[in-house]
Amino acid sequence: MNNPHAPLQLTAGRVTITAEETEGKKPRTIYGLAVPYDTEATVSGGQKVRFLAGSLPTDGKAPRLLEQHDANRVIGIVTERTETPEGMMFTARISASRAGDDVLELVKDGALDSVSVGVDPTDADYDDEGVLVIARANWRELSVVAEPAF
């Protein structure tokens, strides 16, 4: 089996953008569910993964907001992380940059409608069915993506 502590990218469902404009400026905040708990998903490499409640930190260094897991396409920062029974909720600010503007338009149009967490598992193991169960992980980044795993 694969290393249970190898970096992972796992995609969750839809995001929402704020609708109000402030002082003629475009809304630049997105929020939603970063990753659901106790839900099995298959990542792009074919590995089945499940996050447990409390597996992602709500404090410490804020994850960067990326486009499609591309570290060269930093588009903002996660500003809030909230633990709920459903999963880890997030709020993120999209930067006022060319890349940020492009992603914001794609989100508004619905072309990019999901997010994906990039994590480094620190406490994880495989269950009897071969699913990687993540109890703790360092949350490196959150990406706006087109195709969700969940």
C-alpha cells in the first residue's frame, strides 16, 4: 500500500461567492465546505480517502488559495476555518490580481464550482477495505477546481 503520510489533494463540493458589492468593488470572498467528514472519496490517483472529524486544523498558518493545485497560481488566502459536524467549512479571500480576477469570473460563471484541499497527513492509516483514513493532517492549500472528488 501507499505511504499514509504522503501529500494528498482531495476535492469537495460547491463553493459560494458573496453577492454584494462594496463601494463599487467586486465581491472577492468565497465560502463553503472544504472537506466533508466520514465520507469516502477517490482522489485523482485512485486512492480512496476518508477524513475524520477534527483532522484539519482551525488555527496556525492559513492555507493559501490556489487555482487547480498549481503552486504558481496563488489567488488568495483562506481567512477562516470552522469545524462543524458536517466537515471543515472555510472562508477565503480572492486577491485583486489578474489571476484572482480570472478565477473570480470563472467561479461566478459556474465553470469553477468546487474546492479541493491539499494536505500532508500526519496521523493516517488504512482501514480493512484499503481506505486511507486521515485523523490529522497539515492543511497546505485550498484550490478552486472544476472536478470534485466528493
